[in-house]
Amino acid sequence: MDNRDELRHAYGRLIEAAAANDADALAAIVDPDIVDHNPVPGQRPGLEGITFWMQGMHAALADLTGVVEDTVVEGDKVAGRVTWRGTHEGTLFGLPATGKQTVVSAMHIVRFSNGLAAEWWGVPDLYGALTSLGARLELPEV
């Protein structure tokens, strides 16, 4: 297995751990001092913050799954496209539970160091997910 395959595998393990809501598996692949460049409101730094994000997503989206659709590896970084799916049974970014299925597409860049995720950039399509659940998000009139 070459370095690119190892990094793809590590990224896949990270997504699997998050999808399984498995804090121990997450801790095995994430550096305790990981830097999340796009934290959610209230998220603390490091592994504690990544775990907070994971548990919050599971509280909002029951039966959450994550599928890695694409990856590109360059140096020590993996760029990935992930599709998250779940049933909206808890508050999601202020939107009360609807009981509807939703899909959240996300793009990530993860830098690995010594086999662990050390930096994380994540951009989810929250607009698409929230509007699919019935949220009315409008631009102000000008």
C-alpha cells in the first residue's frame, strides 16, 4: 500500500468513526490537538470539539450514515467528498425536528501527520440540507 492509499484509508476510517458515533474509533484516528478550521458554534478545540460535532450531528440526524464518494490525495492531505444521510429527529442548526430524511453533501480537506488527522477543513451544504427540510432561507431585499 503506498502513502496515497494509506491516507485514503485513514480518511475513510475517520468518516466511518463519525458515522458510527464511535468516540473511541475517532480518538484512534484524530490527533488530540487537531485544528478544525471551520468549527460549528460552541465547538471546543481539538479532539473534544470534533467529538462534540459528531455527537451533535447524531442528536440531530438519527440513523446518520456517511459515504465517501471521492478522494484526492496530495502530499499529506486528503480532499474528500462525503454524503451524509439521516432522519431529522433533533434540532439542526436551529430547525426543530421534522422527521424527514435529509442529505448533507460535504467537502473536506484533512491534513494527516503521523497517521492521525491533524487539521480539518469542512464545508457542508447546509443550505441544501435545511431547505430540503422546509427551512425558509431568504436573501434580504436590496
